[in-house]
Amino acid sequence: MTDVQLAITDPRPQRYLTDAPGVGGTIKARPDDFMVDEQPLYEPCGSGEHLYLHIEKVNVSHGEMMAVLQKHFNVDENAIGFAGMKDKHAVTRQLVSIYLPRPAPPVELAHDRIRVLWSDRHTNKLRRGHLAGNRFVIRIREVDPMQAPQALKTLRQLERAGVPNYFGFQRFGYRLNNHKLGAMYLAGQWQAALDELLGSTGSPYPEYQQPRRELYDAGQYDDAAALWTASDRTERTAINALRKTGSPRDAMLAIGRTALNFWVSALQSAIFNRVLDVRIDAGTLGVLEDGDLAWKHDSGAVFAVTAREIGSGELPPRLERLEISPSGPLWGRSMTRADGEVGQRELDALHAAGLQLSDFNTGQVTLRGARRPLRVPITDGQLDAGVDEHGPFIRLAFDLPRGAYATIALREIMKSPGAETSPDAAESRAD
């Protein structure tokens, strides 16, 4: 990739699976309107070099939580493990681990919106994906509670058909440009990436940022840096590193591995979303085709679908029970590729984005790639409605497997822009 010409301008979902009218409304009007409770894959055993913390955070980004933990325990970023990145504008509970073979300091944190519910010891670091799923409890505001039956109808339809496993807007940042930054990072286009991150000529940004971005364009880095705030952690880190070293490469690498890898994963996600769009258009989200790689929801394994499997008649009942689903590509060097027409459509989506497979093995980062189910089960759905001191609401509760976005299920129910409130740039799904 000698020059980034990324053809995906809007990486968000573009299709709906359900055709019923939405109930409208907005989400995340208040942090406690959006609650996420991580369901752990295992419990700590009580001994070991890793300190496990069960943390509750309220309206706190993943990056801010990481910074607080690094400072409190005097460790670097690599010492901290987590199963998933949780939304900022929410009340979330999750496990994190700290590599701390020495005796731990008191675990109470000096932060009024992050608290430790309990702590214990374990033998291994908590890693991405080490969770069974998430339980969501969400209030939709600015909605007529009498629309609750319509919301319940769509929820039940999703329980039967599955939820399209789109990557939500959180993946792509408040400027919808994380995937662009990922492509520039892969290509080693350090100056272009800095210009996109800090300058005034790239993706849209809030109007209040105009002065600081124009100062960056003019080379007045000290003045520009003074305008970025502590909440602009990525931009502030990059411009301060640029002031010290004058090197665009060093400035970008100073941002840290977590954010850089997240941008690259956003690039993979944008291509996956386009593959899913095509599948919904074709009406084959709940169908397996010759050449597909079927995802087994109980194990995360895939198996190749051939004409023989299709002819056996065994697949439709398993699809109806949501035991298996078609899978899509998270492109990388050693990703298992679909065959036949299915594989060609996936490759077409990669090329339509202006990319080649070799772009994911550039020396900056080597991505192995993976498969991802094109739909996921939504279970234990509950719904009620009413009015409280903050106004009318429809309240939903449901479980989703790891990696799935609650906002995608809400998008199907609401069918309004309020289902996609603007996230912070570094926020991800509730994995």
C-alpha cells in the first residue's frame, strides 16, 4: 500500500434485517440508562501473580480507566489485561487483571467514578475474549411507552433470526475515521496519519476543534498542544511527542499499541460490515451457501459448507436453532478463506475498499485475521415501559455473546439516529 485511497467513507451498518417500523427515541441520555455487566468466562482461583479487580466505572472511557490503573499500581500498559473494552457513556462492570507479583497496594482508587467491587488473585493475565458474554439493561428515552408492544415484536423477531453482527459506530470513533487511521498506520504513512488525527483537512470534526487543528497545520505545535485537553488523550499524546522529537513516526508510535491496533481492527471491521450489507441485501443471513464457512456458536469453530452438507438437509434445523451461522472475514495474513462465489464476494469487498491482502502484512503489524459470525443470538430478552423522574422510557434487558454490540440490536428496534449516539474515539463495543 503505497498510498491510502480508502474507498469506505462511512463504515457503519447500512442495512436493517427487520422491516417493522422502529419506536424511535434516544439512548445514553444518562449513564445509568445504559448498564453493561460482563459475564466472566472463569473465576480467579485465589492465588498467582496477577491481581484481578472487578471494576465498576460510570461515564469513564477505557483509556481513562487504563491510565488510572497504570498510575495507581505503578505498572505499564502491557501489565494490564482486560476481556473487552466497554462504553464510556454507561455504567459498566468488568474484570481487569494487573501483573503484580509483589504485594499489592490498597486497591481503592482515587477516582470518584471508578470503584473496585472486589479483588482476588489468579495465575494468568486476562486477555481479550476471556468472557462468556454481556448482560445489558438499557432505557430508551424520548419515546412513547405505548410503543412497547412494537419494540417487543422486533425483539422477539431478533431472538428467532439472530442479530446482524455488525460492528457498531463505537468501533469507528466520533469522527468515523478509525479505519482510515488504521490504513495509514499499516502503510507507515506517519505524516498522513498525523494530519488526519490533528489537522483541519481530514475527516469531519467538532467545530470547537477548528483553532487547535489550524494551529497544527501552521506548525505551531506548542500552541495547538495547549488546546487539547486531558479527555483528548490520543491527540494530546501525539502532539506532545511531536513537539519533543519532531518525528511523525515517533509521534504516532507514542500513542501506544492498544490504540494503534484498535485502528487497524477498525479497518478490518469496516470491510466486514460491507460484506454483511451484501448478505442482508441477498436475504441469506440465515442461510448457508456452497463455499461458506459456517460458524459454530458453542465453540467458535468453523467448518466448510459444500454441496454435500447442503444436500444432507441437516443444516436448516441447526440454522433455525441458531447453533450455526454464516461467517464473514476479518482480513489478515492467515485468515481461513471462504470458497467459490462466497469467497469471491468477500475478496470483492476487500478490493472495493481499495485494499489488497498484502496490505495487512506490511511490517508495521502482521494480522493473522479471523472469521466472525454474520449474526449472533440474543437471549433472555425482557422489556417493560413506564415513566420516572427523567421522563418516559422503554427498558430492555438481554444477553449478547462477546464481541456483539447492543447498539446494533437497539438500532433494529429503534430505527432512528438516536440508536447511534456519538461515541468517544477510542471506545469499542462491550466485548
